Amino acid sequence: MYQAGGVRVETVPDPVLREPTDAIVRVTAACICGSDLWPYQSMPANEQGRRMGHEFIGIVEAIGSDVRTVKRGDLVVAPFAWSDGTCEFCQQGLQTSCLHGGWWGGTELDGGQGEAVRVPQADGTLVALPVGPDHALMPSLLTLSDVMGTGHHAARAAQVRAGKVVAIVGDGAVGLCGVIAARRLGAEQIIMLGRHADRIALARTFGATDIVSERGDAAIERVRELTRGLGAHSVLECVGHGEAMRTAVSIARAGGAVGRVGVPQEETLPSAQPTFYANITIAGGPAPVRAYVEELLPDVLEGRIEPGRVFDRVINIDGVPDGYRAMNARESIKVMIAF
């Protein structure tokens, strides 16, 4: 990406092993993320360009001398942040704060929206999958690199429990995966705030019991009506805009919790005093999806959850620029790239 709206497909040098902890992965499936749309909408012009993509599955083609947990030929999923798996934060299940980790793409490291990636800290990052690259569940497995783990993180941060009332702000892929996560954790009532017909239909399939299509104060009032005036025990904020966060904290009940995983576009949190006096917990951040892969993988492989249904368009690498356009125009929920 060279500027807002400016995505190009270019040939770059093949990645090579630089450290003994590296692996080279040939990408077989990747996707475009809702968070990729923020720079697509606002990135200043940059002559170097920024390599894009942070969600991918691929086959290990080479490993450094210190790599032990994956081998050549393994099909692996890569979380959206790389991590060593051994530092204090990784041991706490917070790999997105790894002392020796980082993020895909930028100007120096390969991005997932490409044919191959150098993976630093391969042992702590990659997870081998017990299937082949053409497996029918590939779309759902790909969501473990980000959106399913992020929806799950939002639910965990919002303290979703069995029998509780959950509200989800945002009907994108993360919000829809948040519906799956809330249902998986036993929520009794799941309220989806969204207004796109295709996303609402999918949310209902995933387990949403109520849909709120209003916005702003009207949405807050409607959620209050659906919860006997009390608000939701748990609110998942999956957008990042200030108005979405204002809605989220306004529909949480006293003593409730908000799990925020939408990348914040503002520097401040709204409604500081009301949330303080209502004892509302606000938690969340970049999801340490590496911590959740092993927990969620059996449910995907056994068909108990189907997060791959958020993909409603499949393209090849040459179709990536139009994939960005389609997601930005809300013509597509989430675009998958097949190599």
C-alpha cells in the first residue's frame, strides 16, 4: 500500500532465512482484515510502500537451525503477531506483548498478503495443522490467525459467562466471530448491533437472539428495552470508532464489562464518569490469538463452530486491490486470498 486507496501487486525478492529461529512459509491462504481498511482510508503517501497482510496459512519450506516445533512440509497457521513463546508475557498468554515479538508487514518484514513470508521466532509463532492445504475447513482454520481469536478475546475480556446477556457492537467479521464466541461460552441472550442484511442473517445463524439496527441514542435505548432497562452483562466492542465505544459503555449494565478489540481511532475513552460510578470494567486490546489456537482448533476441526462463513468472496493475488475496494464499500464481509 502506497497511500489511501493505493494498493498494488508487485514482485519483491524472495524471503531468506536470516536468524536460526526463522522459518520460510509459502502462503496457501490469506485474507484482508477490517483493520487493513484504516490505512486504506487514511494512509499518507509513502514512496517505500507498506507490505500488507497479517493473516495467513502456508507450508513451511525452510527452517533455521534452532527451530524445533515445525518442520519442512508442515501446514501452519500464523497468528497476526509473531512472538517467541518464552518471555514473561508469552508465558502469561499475552503474546501480543512479547518482549521479542512484532507485527507482520510494514517496510521491513513480509506481509501475509503475498506468496511467501519470513517468520521470525517460528517456534513461538507457528502452529502446525493436522490437515492438508486443500481441506474443506481451510476458511475456518484461517480465521484462527485473527478474527475468531479476536472475537474470542473480546468475549473473554467482557467476562462472558453462561446464562448472561451479551451485546456486540459491530457486524464485521470480528463482531460475527464474537457472536460465535459468546454462544460457545454459554451466553443466554446475544444482541447484535448491526444494520447490513447479509451480516444480520449470518449473525442469527451463529446464535444472535436479537438484532438492533438503530444507531446512537436510539440503539442504546433499544438495548435497554431488550434487557429490562438494565443493560448487558458483557459488551464486545468490535469497531474502534469513538461512537461505537460510547454505545458499548452506555449499554453495559452496572457491574458489567466491555471487551474492546476494535483498533481505537481516538485517543480518549468516552463516558469516563458514568462508567466509573457504575463500576463497569473496560478491558481488551490486541488479541493474543496464539494463546487461543489450541483451545479453538478442536471446535473448528469437529465442526462445532464455523467461523469461515465470514468469508463471502475468494480472490487470487491479482484481485487483492479490488478486494480492498469491495470490503471498504461494504460489498463484502471478508475477502479470502487463495494462492
